[in-house]
Amino acid sequence: PYTTLFRSSEFWTNMDYEFGAGYARVLAGDLVLGSLGNMTALEALEAGVAPKDVWLAVCETQDIPEVRRLGPDREPRR
């Protein structure tokens, strides 16, 4: 389970990593997320839904394996 703070920048980093920078924007604007009231990812973010919840809804809808839901490996912040 994902319990850390998750910013909108991390949402976009994960989207770009998983789907590619160009397609991530298209997907965020077109993919309807039933678990978020039939909003797109962009609509959900604009409505104030937590970026983590939007990311996980995208993952669920797109059948992203759990091992990839944490996004790319990154060096820890100091």
C-alpha cells in the first residue's frame, strides 16, 4: 500500500515513465476513471482529488502491475 505523500509532480513523473511523455497527457485527458466518479485524470486533479488516488485509479484501469505502481526508481532525497 502506498502511504507516502504524493505530489502532482510525482503523478506526472509516473505517468510519463509508464506511458511516455506525449501519450501520458492524452491519456490523462481521455481515460475515464469509473472509480473516481467517471472523471478523467485531469478532471479529477482539477477537482482536488489527491494525485496519489488519481494515479492508483489510472493504474487499476490500465492494469498496471503492482510492482510498477510506485513509479521509477529514484535516488532518495537528502
